[in-house]
Amino acid sequence: MHNKTIAELSAGLKAGEFTSVELTQSYLNRIDSLDEQLNSFITVTPELALEQAKQADAQRATGHVGILNGIPLAQKDIFCTKGVKTSCGSKMLEPFISPYDATTITKFNDSGAIMLGKTNMDEFAMGSSNETSWYGPVKNPWQLDSVPGGSSGGSAAVVAARLAPAATGTDTGGSIRQPASFCGITGLKPTYGRVSRYGMIAFASSLDQAGPMTRTAEDAALMLNVMAGLDSRDSTSVDEAVPDYTADLNNSLSGLKIGLPKEYFSEGLDDAVAKVIESAVKEYEKMGASVKEISLPTSNLAVPTYYIIAPSECSSNLSRIDGVRYGYRCEDPKDLNDLYIRSRGEGFGAEVKRRILVGTYALSEGFYDAYYVKAQKTRRLISNDFNQAFADVDVIMGPAAPSTAFKLGELSDDPITMYLSDIYTIAVNLAGLPGMSIPAGFANGMPVGLQLIGQHFAESKLLNIAHQFQQETDWHTQTPDAFK
Ligand code: GLN
């Protein structure tokens, strides 16, 4: 059962081949026996899952239900879940039981989906390897001594190891696409504003976006159908009609114009990864697409711009976690200042502290114009580059990451190289565009993701482009040996 996609499992439930309770139990058994090696869950919720599954079966018996009814999913631990620990990978929120559900969680609950548990992640979604989690690193199911990517590394590992048919992730600078690439799964970061951020613990509010992490593009479409839409509780969610994302999956790609940014194929890209991307692009040419070299001249500004804007926003967002209102509080504080200082000093990990310091500095009165305002200006230039490129092409393709998964510990003392692992994904968040990573082959024995970047709200088109590739190739069906 565990090798089936959401679409296949949903058909099985509909045909009465198994019940949601049976399906849910079989995934819980897999998590129980296999997750010890991976550490991909922070919390597993078996009682809740089986209760939800019972209800889903009962609902099905009464008549018409949606496609996700009875389907087990894993939720990244960044989403608030009522009555369930919501830690965001941090010691700071270890004691936090959320009193409410994030909109994304409410929507999945309303659709009849089952929550198996909450997945491990980099602390407050800051990282590219899952090594900043207070709950310990997640292992890559393809090679247990390697990282799964981050920050949605737990979700990526869960899907790759078939511990759930699909999971949610969030992407501020690449955290859906880079782990999807490292673990050989399909990941979609929607347009900024497409999915509500209400109840999703904020890292960098102008960049954060939630999206599906699945085996196939078809499953990503089914998940996005539930997740997308305006939410009166998130003023940055956009009032744009939500199409049926499965409707265009089978459109022909004949005449599709693909742009390959020359900056994405230069120094720093692993040769073996480049070869995989080139052969994936050839596959598209066979399907009738044409390819053109394009330029995104400000590509080299994306990482430095991001590392001013994201820390600035996070320093502000995390100020609410002060040891008073919720989360960790130090023992025996002498006075209020001591309570703030020690609670935050003991509760936050090194990477989070580094970002709070950088952000506070960049926003300080003397440096605001020199750093923060300057970064906002370069952000505009980066966005303009994409607009210009899309005048000539329908989709931009390239690698999702410059390398395959690196070894655990390999980059933990080298934050700059770690930051560069998002070099191809970060600009997409700065411009608010949708992006995907889809399995495109293997290099050095590890999966490689092809990145697809589209115009604002072009999710249907990206899913169509991804789905057609998955009709012609079988990279997305490969499973790590230990988890077959
Ligand atoms: N790796 C990037 C960072 O550390 C992006 C993280 C993310 O997308 N949440 O900030």
C-alpha cells in the first residue's frame, strides 16, 4: 500500500479495497518500525489519526466525499495544530501546545485528510540541512549519513521513505524545493499569497509560503486544491480564483518555450548535477518544447539580499517569543530583564541567534538605509529580471540545488557554503514566484531535482509541465532500497 500515490490510494478507498483506518494503521506501523533510523517526525499522533480515520470512513459511508477523504498526511511542525505540540524544531516551543489550528490544517481537516504527526525541521525553518533542529538531524533515506536538505527535511524524508503518501512544507528561500531535490520527491512552492500563512509560525513574513511535498505532480495538484485560496485571517493571501489544479495536467507541451538562465549553469554547479539537468531538458525537447538561453543578471545578488531581508523579518517576528507569553521560560528569573535574556539565551539555538543579531543590526537606526533599504531595492531588481525573462519564455528551468545531498556535519561549521545551497531557489521567493522541484535523475548515487519557475499564479502550468515529464520518465517512482 505504501508505494501508492494519493490519487491511487483515494481510488482504493473509493472502491472499498481498504478503509482509512486500515490505511492509517499501516502507515503508523511503518513509522513505528522505520522512523528511528530517520528521525523525521517530532511528534506522531496515532490516537488522533485513528480517530480521524474512523470519522473519514463513517463520512464515506454516508455518501459523497472529497478526494483527500481518509488520506494520511504528515504536517511540518511549523503549522499550529490544536491540542498538539507545535515546536517549530525549537527548544523554545518545546512546551507549546497550540490552542488553535493553522488555516492549512483546518482545510485538510475539513477535506477529511488524516494527520499522522508533525515532521522534524530546522529550528524556526532556518537552515538547509535539518541540522539546526533541537530534536536532532533528520537522515536522508537514500543514504543515512547524508542530510535530507532543509528546512522541510523531515517532510521530504517522510515522503521519500514512504512513511506518508505526502506532507506539507514551507519555503522561505528554498525549503520545499531543496529538500525535495535532495530526497528525490516532488515539491511545489506556490506564488506568494496563494496559500494562507495564518497559524504558520512566521520566519520571514514577506517570503514564507506553504506548499505540498509529494511523490507526483498530480498529488501536488490534489494537495494544492485544498491548500490554496483567500483567507480573511491573512491579509497577504490573494483574492484570486482557485482553479482545479488537476484540470490542465494533460495539456500538450508542444510549443512550450523554456528559458535556461546562463547564471544557473556556471561555476559552483556540480558537473554530474548539470548533466542530469541537461538530459531532463532534452526530454522536454522531445515533447515539443523549444529551449532558449536567457540571463538573470542580478542572480548573484539574491543570496546577499535574502540574508538581510530574512534575518530582519525574523528578528522582528521572533521578538514575540520572550519567555512570558508562551514557550520555554528559564528557571528562577531574578527580574524581568533576566527572564527575557536567559529564556531567549537558553531557548534559541545558534543559527537562530545569529539571524536575530544580523537582523537587529540591519534594522538599527544607523544601518537601516545602508542594509535594509538597499536590500529592498535589489529585491526589486531581481524581480524585474524575472519579468523581463518571462516576456520571451513560458517557464524557466535549472537545477534546484548546486549539488546532491551533502554529508551530515560536512557544512555545519561553514554557514556561508550552507547558505549557498539555496543559490538557485532564493531569488524565486524574493520575486514571489511559484517554483517546483521534480525528480530528474541521479548523480553520485543521489537524487537530483529539476527546478521549474513560473510567472505569478502559473501553478497550473508548472504542474502540467511537471506531470508531462512524469509521464515520460520514472525518476519519481524510485524508492530508497531500505524503504521499499
Ligand atoms: N535555507 C534557507 C535559510 O536558511 C531557506 C530556509 C527556508 O526556506 N525556510 O534561510
